[in-house]
Amino acid sequence: MGIYDRDYYRKDGSSFLETIIPDGRVCRWLIGLNVGVFVLQLLFSPTVQQWLQLDSEAVSRGQVWRLLTYAFVHDQRDVLHIVFNMLFLWWFGTDVEMIYGSREFLAYYLVAALLGGGAFQAWAMTQGTPAYCVGASGAVTAVLLLCACHFPQRMILVMLVIPVPIWLFAVFQVAQDVYRFAVKPESPVASSVHLAGAAFGFIYYKQQLRLTTWWPDFRGWRQRARSNLRLYRPEPEREAVSVGAATSGEMDEHLEAKLDAVLEKVSRDGQDSLTESERKVLLRASEIYKRKRT
């Protein structure tokens, strides 16, 4: 199996190791956007929240954008609301983005938020009274569930003190929302949004969905559109190359097998679990790939 056939390889960036080294670009942008909207809420209260919050009556009148924009608005009276949502997004989101790549992670996050908004709207319509919702908790819950599915034994510190495996923390969060939804419907917590995000994350993992395959790659269209104009350059004379030099930059089967094992370990235990020799395998494979691109 070649590099391009692996699930770990994504064509989102300039290097196949972009999906292994977690730079969290999308997570940083999402956090920055949420914080920016929160600052606007503080400066122009309550106008910004009224424009963007999920208002069930407004959605029924056709303001469907609220099914997504609510996820970028937080309760300005409770700073911990945005603080914990953004911390969870960074802690768990960077790992998920590392696995799936930036484009797929962004699509996953936005679809999770949209499904959470749809679930809340459906629940509100059954109540017969206006209902309002703000916060990124639904999308963040989806990220948490997906991270827990990939790294179930990873230990996290609850309240920064108590070590628990992430799978147990995720199960507790879902059970808590199920209890609220079934027993305490008057709770100010939008449990329907959380449960929709959790369900989406679990189904996404089990069914191995890939959202970015559902629409065309516009980058490929641009490349095809530009291919009509080409520059002609005469091919330079090629020098004779020895067999050893020709094969030294290619991926041999021995390195392929090592790389498979290392990537599987990264997916299972995270990048921090790699030994120095395993990191060198990744570095060598990256150098070979870069030479192929050039």
C-alpha cells in the first residue's frame, strides 16, 4: 500500500505530514472567531446576540442562518461558557484536525453545529413556545466524541485535577445530557443540541464518513481551467544516473512497512508516544515525498 492510499494521507497541504503534525489552524481560526464575536457582544449588547442567536420563531419565519450562527455566540453574562467551550475545542479539536486534515475538520465542525441547531429547532417546535439557544457546545461535543473514539484510553484531567480516560468523560457528558433532556426539560442547558452533536460524532466515526467528498474539489477545477495555457521548454539533456542513486529517493518496501506501523501508532496513541527512531522514519518518508514533488 502506497502513501497516497493511506487514510492518514490528505491532500489538504503541501506535505503528507501536515496531518500528523498538529498545527490546529482551523481550531485557532474558530477560537478567534468565537472570541471576536464575544467581544462584539460586549461592545454592542444585546444587538449582536439578537442577530445571531437561534430564535425558534425567527427560524420559522425563514431566518435559517441562525441554525449555524448561534454556534458562534455565547452567553455574555457567563464568561465560563465561552472559556470552557474554547478550551475543549483546542484540547480535543487539534487531535481531530490532525487526523482528518483542516478542510474535513472544518466541514465536520460546521455540520455538527448545523445539526445541533436543527435538533434544537425541532425540539422547540414541539414545545409551542419561543426558545433561544447560543453556544458552540453542540459542535464541541461532536469533536469530543470523535476524539474519544480515536483515543479512548487517553487520560485527561477533569477540573485540572482528577485523571480519567477520555471515553469515560465522554460517556458521562452524554449520560448527563440524556438525563437533563428526559427528566429536566426546563433546564437552561440545550441538551438536544449536545445530544445531536454526540450522535453525529459517533455515526461519523462508525460509518467512516468523509464530508468533503460530497462536493466537488474546486481547486481541481481551477487547475484544469489554467491548463489550457502552457509554456514550452525544451527538455534538458539528462545525465546518466546510477541505479543506486535512482532508487535511493524512492520508498522501498522496508520503509513502507515501518511507516505503516508508525502511522497506526500515531492514530492509536498519539504523536507523543513515538520513539526517536519512529520519528526518524516519519522524517525520512517526508523527505522522500518532498523530492518526488520537486
